[in-house]
Amino acid sequence: MTILTSLAAFIVAIGVLVTIHEYGHYLAARLMGVKVLRFSVGFGKPIYRRLFGQDRTEFVIAAIPLGGYVKMLDEREAPVSEADAPRAFNRKPLGARSFVIVAGPAANFLFAVMAYAVMFMIGVPGLKPVVGDVDPGSAAAAGGLQHGDEILMVGNRRVQDWDQANLRLLDRAVRADEVVITVLDRDGREQQRTLTLENRRELLGEGQFLERLGIRPFRPVLEPLIGSVERGSPAAEAGLQVGDRVLSVDGEPVVSWNDWVATIQAAPEETLQVRVSRADGSVELRVTPARVEVEGESMGRIGAGVDTDQPQIRELSTLIRLGPVEGLTNGAARTWEVSVLTLRVLGRMITGEASVKNIAGPVTIAEFAGMTAIIGITAFLGFLALVSVSLGIINLLPIPVLDGGHLMFNMVEWIKGSAVSERTQLIGQQLGLVAIAGLMLLALYNDFTRLFG
């Protein structure tokens, strides 16, 4: 079920984002008077085809949902009649052609703004940025961060949850050698901690940034109360119900939720004798955790979630909910923040200060798609917005075959006063295909390395 959920969420995400991107090109082409021949979502054999509009544009959904394209009338690709020649893409002024090219990535950025805005308007649940364990010898320990510190500000920017704290700490690590953090200590006093961030090769290496910084979010001791059960999961098949309190596993008492999770994760495909208490007394159940792969390790999973209405969770929980105007403003700000951070991390990868192992491929993206889809609509919207920003930025890279490569040729044409020769463009496209293929192989290598160690 987890694999199917991830696959379905991945297909939905790619389908939505590719359609948004290509619709940006399509709409800009129509505004500039360019005739559009085909609008395709996906590649390969068409599984759905329809003609629409006065131009009889062909709308296609193809079998491979990993991209798409808009095919425009162009004299460089096929003969064009005299009547249609003024509507050919290559006949349009340089500014019009550039506008059509940039409209695809622009649509991705605009979608991210709207997705983040809706996310904020629905309400973003999170956990207050309270520090748990601090690793000895880490940058966090050297800077004086202590167990129980609640992070209030990173630099001069206020943070409300761990998501904001992580994003802003990462941004500072990419572009500065140190950062001043304002915290509320365990005695209720505001203090300032200064973290040195000079060792970027370590901080921006493979893995979770907060862990590399030496911070682990505070996690309260929770009672082993079942708060949710996924339909069709091993927990549901075993008869676990919302409200059950786990008492023991194979005769060993379970004191906390962490004990319960650790026991399940350590027993993939092993049948466990579980005793739970419920309103009508205690019940014995047989639970067999499914085997799942997480970062190259096999572990058990049953599809049961903790009861989040416990006092320990309520004290740490936060909800960011904004009105329409504030939502749009914050959506635009978050899109800008993520875009700039992505570019800075790419720059650090080029200089060797950030690990290329952080480049995710389709397997990792599908995994996160499924994970956020299971969590809820706000998490999935945040995932869509993040991937949409990434697609926009990647398409603007000056690599032939990408939108940024076409813009690069347009810039050369503007400087020299004449179009780049077709031979030069062909060579550039071949080199671009090699670069894209290399990037995809690296991403897939990272995926399989993470899965299989």
C-alpha cells in the first residue's frame, strides 16, 4: 500500500506540475500569436488524444508521465504554408520568443506561490523549535545551544516551527560563516547563541542538515496510545483500533510510544503477540509488521499512528494559519526564499562545498510524494510547491534542450544581431542531452545508494 500510494502521489504530482509548466508555454504562445500544434503531458505512445480550438490543437496524454512538451508551428522543423507563416514561432520577434520560453518556469513559480498560500490559509501544523539532544563536538554544541532551548529567531527573522528554523538555518549555512540565534532557555530567559558555520563541506554533506549541525528536535515521552490506523495496513488486519493502549509485546511491557515503535521497527515480517487495553477490557492480538526500506535499512511498519491529543504534544504543537492577503504574501516570500536557497546550494555543489548526494531522483521524489500525501493536504501542497520551484529553476539552467538553453541562444542572438546557426544549436542540444542524462544517472545512483546502501 505504501508503494502504491507513493506511485500514485508521484504520478499526480508530476502530472500537475508538468501540465502547469507546459500551460505557461501554451498560454504565452497564444498571447504572442504563435500557432500551437500539440500540447502533450508525458512522452511516448498516446493513451488519450483530443483536438480542440480553432487551430485544432492536439491535446495528448502519453504513456510515460515524466515530462511533457508544447509543439509550436516552426519553419525549422517542417514546411509551413504561406497563410500560417506569420504565426510560426521562428518568425516572431526575439522578445516574443523569449517571453514564450520563460513562461513555463514562470508558471511553476506562480503555482508555488499559490500552493504555499493555500497551505498557509488551510493551516500548517508543526512543532515548536525546542532543542532536544545536542551532539557533543558539533557546531550547535560549540555555539552554546542547550537541551530545552526554544529557538525564537535565526538572525533577525522570527521562526515559529522546526520547518522555518531548518530552512533559515540552512540558508545561513549556505551564505554566511556564522549565525546568531535568539533562544528562550529553560529558565524562561531570552539568550543569544552564536553558531560557527565555516565547515560547509560537513554541514552541507549527505543527510539531514539539523543532524549535521548537531541538533535533534525535542521529543516528549508519549504514552503508547493508538491515534490512527491506515486502511488495509497490518495494524488494521490485526484488529488494532483507535484509542487502544498498547500494554505489552510478547510479554514485555511497553512503557512509551518510542518503545512500541522501536519494537515494531525491529521485527519486520515477524508475528508479534500484542496485548492492548480498550473500553471493554484487554485484548490479545497478533500483528505482523510489513518490511519497508528506509535509507537502505529494512524495518517493520504496521500503519498505526500515535494519539496526537496528548498534553505533551499539545504543549509543543503550533499551527500557522493566515488570511488570504497574508497567505499570498507569505506564499510569495516562501517561494522566493526556497528559490534563492536552491540556487545557493547548487552554487555550493559546483564549488564542492555541498555534497552532490543531496540531488534526489525519481525514487526519492516518489517516496516523499507518498509520505506527504499520507500526512495530509497541507504537507502535500508544500511538497508540490517545493518540487515546482525546483522544476522552474532546473528549466532555467543554461543547458541546451532546457528553457534556459533556449534563452541563452536568444541572448547570443541579441548580442550578435543574428540567430545562432542551426548546426551550433544542434551541437549544443546534443551536449545538453548528455548533461541531462548524466544528471539523471547521478540522481538515480543517489536513490539506489540510499535504498541499498
